[in-house]
Amino acid sequence: MSPLALLLGVLSLTAPALAPALDHPEPGAALEVVELPPLGGGPARPFAPPGTASVFAFVRPGQDHSLETLGRLAELEREFAPRVSFVAIVSGSVPEAEVREMVARSGVRMPVLVDRDDRLYGRLEVRLHPLVGVVDATGRLVAWEPFHQVNEGERLRARIREALGEIGAAEAAGAAAPKRATMPGDDPRAVARRDVKLGEMLLGKGSPEPALRTAERALSRDPDSAAAHALAGRALAALGRCAEALPELDRALRTAPGDEAALSARKGCAR
């Protein structure tokens, strides 16, 4: 069989044959090595190289959630490379220029592979974006992770550590499904700080609209957060909505008068 045939075989290692109702191969299944061409051409390469833990992300340009997931994967890539292989996978129907723009904005360094005829998409029943798969060094699927607005980075980190054998499946499952920030005993301010960090990254990559939504999410958890008000003001200023930006920036600066980014955004709106 040609490696470019883009056929994916699924052999169950721990369970009976998959039921037709399942969308994806189950965790524990072994994925056959499949090679896809990289963006821009060149020799095909496997989306999950044998002998190494791998993370592969099905993403779509022009979608905020895909951009957010790639941003989180960029951080994990810096943390776990070269022990873990990271790749992004896009549909062959997407214009190359849009893919390159998404990659540049996300900050990832991972290769981008192109499923030219969408046969891998179809074989794996990928219907929603983004979708991240994690595979261990034996080629066994550890987990599928769809997009999560809360704790996505922690979920992915836990699954990668499971693939590396650093933690067990039970510990990874606990980390992958933490309590919601609004539940008793959890600290919504800590979650808000993580939202602000993500929003600042998105704003730095030229994505003010998703940065504003992230700031609003942070403020819903911690209404007194100066950093979240500053982020909201900076995002609004970047969108040209200065009348809305100034109250947010002023509130942030009353608590943190030395915030240079907020000061700069305010000066820009005052011109």
C-alpha cells in the first residue's frame, strides 16, 4: 500500500470492534502510520510518527477556536519538544494563504500537513474543529480532546504527560476534567488570570475580537480584575471602539497606574 494512499487502519488493542455509532477510534486503538504532504509541498511525513509520543490537531483557518487551540499548543510545543511530535492538519480544500496566516498568528512552529482529498478527515469522522489527538510512542491513541474554553491547556498537558508515561490514566482523567471554576472550592480568580494570559496572547497575535471575548469571560469570573479590564480596553481600542475602551482602561489604571500597555492604548484613543 502506498504511504500516500491516506488510509487509516484502526486495530483495537483493548476493546471489541468499534460500534458504528462512534465518531472516532476509541482511546487504546492503534493508528496505522499515515503520511500526508506538508504545506507548501515536499516529501510526505507521518501525522503521528512511530516511536514517539505525538499530538496532532485538526484545525480550520478563520475560526477563533482553532486559533485559540493552536495558541495553547504553541506553549505546549515549547514545553515538551523534542520529546513530543506536534503537527497541525488542515483540509485540502482550504486556500494555502489562509492556512499560512493562521499559523503566523498562532505562533506555532509545528509542521502543517494537508489532507488533500479529505480522506483522513472522513476516515476519522472529523466533523468539528478544532480536534486534538494524542498518541503514545507505541502508536496507541491516548485521547481525543475537542475544544474547551476552560482548562484546555491543562487538559492537553495531562494527556501529553499520560502519553509520555509520566502519569497514569486515572490521574490524567482527573486533570482533564477538573471542577468548573464556578463550583465550590475552586478559585474563579485563578481561572480569570489564565483567561487574561490567553487574551493577551491573542491580542499580541492581532486578534482583538477573540481577545475581547476572552477578557469578557475573565471579567465574568473576576469583575474587579484590573488586568482583565485593561485587556478589554486594549482590545476595544484595537477595534476602534474608543468610547467603550476608555472606561475600561481608566478603571484598570486606577488600580495599576503603571500598566504601560493600558497607558499606551489610552493615549491612542485620546488622540
